[in-house]
Amino acid sequence: MFEEQRMFRITYHSTYPDTRDFAADSRPAKSGKRTSPRIPRPAYGTLLFLLVTIGFLVLPACGYGTIDAVQAAGNVYVSSYTIDPAVLFTGDTATATFYVTNGNANQSVMVNHATFGDNDIHLTSGSYDASANIGPLQTRSFVFSIGTDKNAGTYYPSFSLSFSAGNSLYYRTPVKVDNTPLVMTIADKPDAFTQGVKKTISVQISNPRDNDIKNVIFEAVGNDVTLTPSKTYIGDLAAGTSILVNITVTPDSPTSLFMHVDYDNGDNSHTINTTLPIPFTTDKQQADPVMSNIVVALNNGTYDITGDLTNAGLSTANGVTVTSLSPAVPQNPDRNYVIGALKPDDFGSFEVTFTVPKGTTSVPLQQSYKDSDGNVITSVQNIDLTQATTQTGSQPDMLPVLAVVFIIVLGVGGYLYMKKRKNQ
């Protein structure tokens, strides 16, 4: 303002002629040079008085306005902030939101620049460079996209806000970087896998991070195996929590199960993987029907095999049946034999009948049962036919028997007839 007054005086001197000197002597100076006009003393004093008075009136008003703006800016503060995700992986991006509150009850404040970040946490979006007004007791949000390539640790970038009054607000904010992923473990699985037998696997997914994770999806794939379900949507997984996912596995051959979990940390996608081998071995807990006391009999070209089945396992065998397989051709009355349920250490007898092509020396007998999940489990045992005992037919020739009976009856009748005549 003082600069403006000085310039005004210079402009004034250059535009008003010295009328007093110009009226008194209009002749040129003796030296031959032109003489500058001069302002009359009474006019100069009046003008100086006016300028000084204006300066005193203007300067206090301007200074008062600047002081008020600075004091008003001092009542502006960061009332809260959020960073989503709250914890970043190296290479992640996040959204930082700052809420700035004007604590003045009767005065607005004008801001003209806002930014956030430093050398560790950099902006991936622009800063706020346009002027904006924050009304009395109002809150305004400033949203930034940030990212980092730094290793795990805690960093402290600054949020800065510039006021039109010339001062600024600085607010340091911690930003945490942690590269700990989700954890996937096999919580429970069967002791053994068998072809065509359905088994259940339990997979635990845990979140050891300090922030929540969203859009968690579990998926399992494998060759020659049926999986139910193959994909499960879990959704959000809070910090420090875990969840169990159960899937049923029915393998057709030894294979491997590939499992992976996809999840989002904020808007950043991440994945973890694990592999579970699926070999075929003997289940130590399953039922185990064992054949014993086998007797093979040949009767008029039809083989009849009898024996016992004992459950030597630790689980109940349901719906136990015995039948003959090719080259045998099942025959009545026992084409196949149903024993029913056999508890551990229980036994039951069976009998099957069949015929075979000439020259056959052995026949496979198949025993099958269902486990508690309804899976059908079969096993085969070969029976040696050369050890068969030959028996008479099940329907022997009745002619000799009838002849003997007839002779006996005839003899008894003759004896009675002769005795009767003798008595007469």
C-alpha cells in the first residue's frame, strides 16, 4: 500500500504543471534550458494532507482483514482421515481421504492448494489446485489416490493445505506397508483315497493381516477327480479371523489337487496357492469283509460255492453282497447272495451257484458293500474249481429206488397173504 501511495505521488508530480511559475515568468531561463513547472506551496500542502489521510484510512482496514484471515485459518483442522486399504502390499494403490473442518462459527476460510505424499508414498492422482471455500463449522473432504513401491514398514507422508491468507496446514499420517499374505492350510483330510470313493477335505483360510480383506474366493481343480463344490465365494475376511471350506473329492485315479485363493486388498488383487496329492492307499478305518470256509461242490455241471464273510475292519459294511463274475454264468437258485450289514467283527454265510465253460479252472467271486457315505466298495477273490467235490445230482434217478420199494412191498404183501391162508 505504501508502494501504491509513492507511485501515486510520482504520477501526480508528472501530470500537474507549476502554474505559479508559469504565470510569473514565461520567458526561457538564462541558461537556455527549459525550467520544470512547480506546484504552488499551498496546493502541495493540501495534496499531501489528503494523501496522508487516505493512507491512514486504508492501511488499518487492510491490515485488520489480513489478521482476521490468518486467525480464522488457525481454527481449521483435520477432523478425521481414512486410508483404504488400511495396510498396503508393496506395489499396491490406496485411496486416502482427509476431512478438513472449519472451526470458526462466523467466518469462512478460502483454500487454494491441497496435496498428500512424500518420497515414500507418492500420488497417483492430481492435487487440489483450485480455490475452494469452507463455510463456518463445515467439513470438506479431500480425496487422493496414492501408491508405494517401498518394502514393509510404516511411513509418514504429509497432508498439506494452503490458505489464501498465506499460511498452511500440515498433517502427518502413518501409512503401513505389510506383505503378509492370507494363509491356506489343510485342516482335515481322509487317511486314504480310493478309486470312486467320495471323501471330504476341510481347508482353512486365515487372515493374519492388520486389515480386512474382501472378495475372497476359494477354488480347487484337478485331473480325473470330481470336486463338489469346485469354487466357493467367501466374501470379506476380517483381520485376525479364519474360515473353513469343505469340499468332497471323488478321484478316478491317483492325482493332485490344485487349490488357490483369490482376494482383494482394497482394489488390488492377490492370490495364494497350494497343492494336495491324492494317492490311492488303504483306508485304515474302512470295513474289510474277508472270505473264509470256502466249500466248492460240483453237482451235475453246476458249481455251488458256500462260505463265510467276516468284517475285519473298523467300520460297518452296509448291503454286503456276493456274486460270481465272468467266465461264470450265475444260475438259480443263488445267482447272487445278499448278506446285509456286517458290523466290525461280525460275519455272515453266503452261497452262490453258477456254470462255467468246459476247462475253466478258477472263477472270481466279487464281494461289495456300501460305506457310511453310500460309496460302493468292491473286492474280488479267485476260487479254485479244481478242488471241487463231486456230488450226486440234486434230483437222483428214482427208478432203482422204486424197484426196491416195489420188491419190499411185494414181499410184505406175499408174506401177509400166505400167513392169512395158513390161518384159514
